[in-house]
Amino acid sequence: MRAFKDWKGEIEGVPAYKFKLMLHLHYYDLGMGKLAILKYFWLLGGFGSIVAGVNYIYTLLAGALFVIACYVFGWIYYNWGWLEAATEVSNQINPFVKQMRKVYKR
């Protein structure tokens, strides 16, 4: 997966800028998926601050911070090998993968 960092060409007609854009979107989506439980705490904090009369700017800044945190966490998860580890854990209980590993060990 680290090979994509320096990728500048096209794969099957996909321009490099589209690939890079989708890669960055994937970082955010991955981080949002893993930090999903935290968004409810952030939401409660935002509601509480609005009800308490705190300036809306702080609530918007907290939301922007959460978006940045999702992106950074997704980037770390992807580039530090956690995605491969999660996939391997999933493969350990997948019957198809177990069968294919038995076939290819022969």
C-alpha cells in the first residue's frame, strides 16, 4: 500500500488526480468509520454547548477538529499497516480464505 504514495501515472484510464482525491477521501472514510462512536460524544458536547449559550464558533471549530482527526486517524491506520492487520484478522475467520490457503499450501 505504500507504493501508492509516489504513484503519478494512470491505471486503466484513471487520471492521477482522481486517484489521489479518492485516496484522501478513503483516509477520511476509514477514520470516520473507526471513530464513529466518538462522533456521538462530540454531538452531545456540541448540543450542550449550544444549549448552554456558548458561541457557535466553538462548536464549528470542534466539528472541524473532528473532521481533521478522522482524516489523520485514517491516514495512520492505512499507512502504518493497521489495515493489513485488520484484514488478516478477518481472513482468519473467513471460510473461503481458509480453504484457499489449504489449496495453495499444497
